Amino acid sequence: MATITQVEVPVARPRIVQLNTKAEQTAFPDINTIRKAIPPHCFKPSTWRSLSYVLRDLMMAGVLTYAALAYIPSVSNPAYRASLWVVYGFLQGLVFVGLWILAHECGHGAFSVHRGLNDTVGWVLHSALGVPYFSWKFSHARHHRFTGHMQKDMAFVPQTKPSWFVRSLGDSLSSFVNSEVLEDAPLVNLIRLLGQQLGGWQVYILLNATAGEDSMQNQEAKWWRRSHLDPFSGVFRPQEALYILISDLGLALVAAGLYYSSLALGWQTVFLLYGVPYFWVNHWLVAITYLHHTHQDLPHYDGSRWTFVAGALATVDRDFGFIGRHIFHGIIDTHVVHHLFSRIPFYYAEEATRAIKPLLGDLYHSDERSFMASLWETSRSCQYVENDPKDPGVMKWAK
């Protein structure tokens, strides 16, 4: 397995924060020291520039939709017609991810300096993509606030023992095979990965899956009261209920639009136009989030060792070539700086990343291996974490 790429540059003598432990200490720069290394203009979004990307992505989505409706049904050969629908679904899924990420910018306040505009654009775009905008905005902000915290992070908190699926399978096959062998079995990994990629987003939205045990606002909420669609969910504070209803209203309007479109075009056509790209979007977003926060060399922290900077730097930048930089707006390539300063617009994130690398040195992590190959390998090798005996409070991936 290739090791994570680290930038080896001379590190300045910044003001540092040291973890409070008698074990081996890791020194992290103070957040204000990191901020000062970034050019000030990187923190100033341009409303018109941000809107231009929305217009660009909407135009690409419109062209693909028009081409699909105007030309694909006229192809007489069923195999060619099916192939064209597959290509359309893949390409439109990529464009939809770009729009999703622009709405993500709105949720962080990085789209413009105008909060009302941010929430309006974000609500429209996310609703159109089947995302409850304010619900996601609130929980995602807490994910950023507690990144890497084993108890309070809101997304992809690792397990501390083999998964229920592997343990159950191991128990049923214990007479024939060792459970440790099952953990690395390609078929088991394939089933686990398919479940994550096909249903991970929906399970998260409905059940708050993969969140830390202390991440909710109401820890007493039953499992059926942990939905991002429930205004009185334990995930949210009481004063956020109205915004959850507004999020639900957006989804209801989109559902109505899809229903009437199905009456006009047929449900099969609507599924090919919208449903297939929808599943592609969910696949890409789950994969992106998972790979940003899951790597064999990156730790998680319990409450005694966690700090904001330590958690933010327990993320990894990855490479997805042209698509990552120009269609996905750099979200894959510049995630470390995004976790440090989520209000930096995506079009300044690469510049900001270059600015902080000399300061962070070996604390900055990137991995330039194949993105999709890394998804398979990471799922196989990063299944649960355990305490690091040499560094109390730090959780490392079990070998």
C-alpha cells in the first residue's frame, strides 16, 4: 500500500498548541498563525464570480437534458440508445455534483457576503438535488466544528470494533473460516462498499448514521427521531425546527415537480433524466467525504486529546484530475484548508493551500493515488480504530 504523501519543507517557528499529555506530543500551529499565512483576499468571496459558476453549471445541465430528450429517444438501436442513456446519467451526475458543491459553499457562507443570497441559492440548488438544505447546513457545520472527534463528529466516525456485518458473518461461518480472514475478503469488502455507496447518503439523512454518539443535540432521542427531515429530531436544536420545515418544503416542491414531469414524459424518462444522475451524485459525495476523513495514516481523537486544529488536519487532500478541479470545484484537492477555514471560496482554496503548506510541513497530508482505487483499498484496510498504546487519547486504524 502506498503511503500518504507529505510535504517536506522547512517549518517556520509558529506559535504552537501542544496536546496535554505526558506521552509523545504533537505540536500544532495556532489557528490564527495559520490564518496569517493566507493572503487576506482569499477570505473575500465575489458574489458575481460565485453566481457565474452557478450559471455555468446550470447551462451544462440544461444542454445535457435537452440533448438527452431531443436525440436519445430517436436512436433506433436499443443497445446504442441504452448506452447513450448510461453516458448521459454519468455526465449529468458529474454536473449535478458541481451544483451540489456550490450549494455547499452557500451553507458555509463562502458563496457571498450576503447571508440571504447564500441561503436562497443554497436552498434552491440543494432542494433540486434532493437535499434538505438547512438540515444539512446545521449538521454539516457541527461536522466541521468537531472534525476527528470520536464522540462529537457528525460524519464517518469510525467504529471501534469490526462491523456488525463482519461479526455476524464470522459467527455464522466460524466453523469454516477465521473472522479476521473475512475482514479482508474481497466479496465482503465489495458488499460493504456497495452498501455504503448506494445507500450511505439516505441512511445518514434518515438515521444520522456514522455520527458520533454525543453528536446530537438531544442524546435521549430514539432512533426514529434522528432524521434530518424531522423538525423535532434529536439532531437539531428546538429553534432550528422552522428551518427544517423550510428544507422539507423544498423537497416537497421538487417531488411534486418530478410527479408532474412523470405524467408528461413518463416515469421511465424522468428516472433516466433525474434518478440515475441522483444516484451518481450520492455515490460521488459519499466517496469524497469518506476518503477525505479515512486514511490508514490519519488519526481520530477522543475528547481528552481533540483540538480543532488537530481534527482539521486529520484530513487528506486527494487528486481527481480535471473533473476534480473544474467540475467538482476543487473540493477533493483542497479539503484540508477547507476544514481549517470553511469560509474561503473554492476558487481561492488552491492558493490558500499553497500558502499554508510551508507552515504545516509534515502536518499537511495529501494522497495522489487513483481516487477510485483508493476507495476500494481504504474500505478494505480502514475498518475500525483502536487506542494507540504509545499515545493515549489517539485512535489509530487497526492493522
